Amino acid sequence: MSEEASLNFIQLHGDENEDFILKLRKKLKPEVEIIKVIRIGNQELEIRRKIEKVFDSAQTDNQQPSTINYLLFDTDSKAFGGTGKTFDWNILNEIEIPLPYFLSGGISLENVEELKNFVKVNLRGNKTLTKLKIPFALDINSKFEIEPGIKDVKKISKFKSLIMNES
């Protein structure tokens, strides 16, 4: 299916076990990358355990590099995303993040300054970027929709302008 759709990425939303991910990786072309979602509450220890679980399985199966390529941190919910709710991004400062990551969860025009401050603090505190404290990408979704599945291009353009310091 990934070949038919010419997918570049596959996003796994957090309940897949290690065996499933390994089997999926073996079926995919090497250039198709896997994004593993880690749903975040506000407990640092819980997040560390979730990350360790993902990487312990990769080590056990002698998978180098890991069976996944990116992490995506999103707000924990029964809905598996799309809630528009933000988690405390600063909790990510307390953990080692072993892969590039997408930041998700309630990102909106209203919290652009908070987001920019989060990135600035992490750039200052991590000059070598060895701990990957800044997001690789931002996942902006439900706060930028007119209705479910329909994006508001004007809001997205404004967000891009604000985040890139163009206005």
C-alpha cells in the first residue's frame, strides 16, 4: 500500500508493539520513514519509559539504525490526536531524545511566542544539538482547520510568517 500511494512517511500513533513495527519496517522500502507517536501526559518518568520501550526493542533486535526514524510528541488523549490541546513542552527538556522529533499538540497562532521561546531556550542550552532538543518539524493540524480535514491556508500562512519572524 505504501508503494501504491508513493508514501514517504508512515505515522504510527502509539499503540503498536515492537514486533509490529519491526515487521512493518521489513515490508517497507528503505526510503519510507517511520514516525512513532509518543503521547505525552505531564509526567517526565512516563515519557522516559515510553521512549526507552521504543529503543529497547530496537537494541534487542539488533536494528541499527532504529526501526523508526522520527518521534512525534503529541498530547495524550483517547482520541489519538486532533484534540487541539497542548502539553507542557518544557517536559521535553528533562529527557534525552534520541531521534529528530516532530512537536505536536495544540500548536496555534495563540502560542507562537511560547513555541519560539521553547526553541530559543533549547538552542541556547544545547549549542552542539547533540540531544536534539529542538523540534525537527512542527505538526500543526486541528487549530489550522476550518472544519475537520479542511485547512485554513490563511492561518497557515500567518503561522509560517510569525514562526519565521517575517512579520
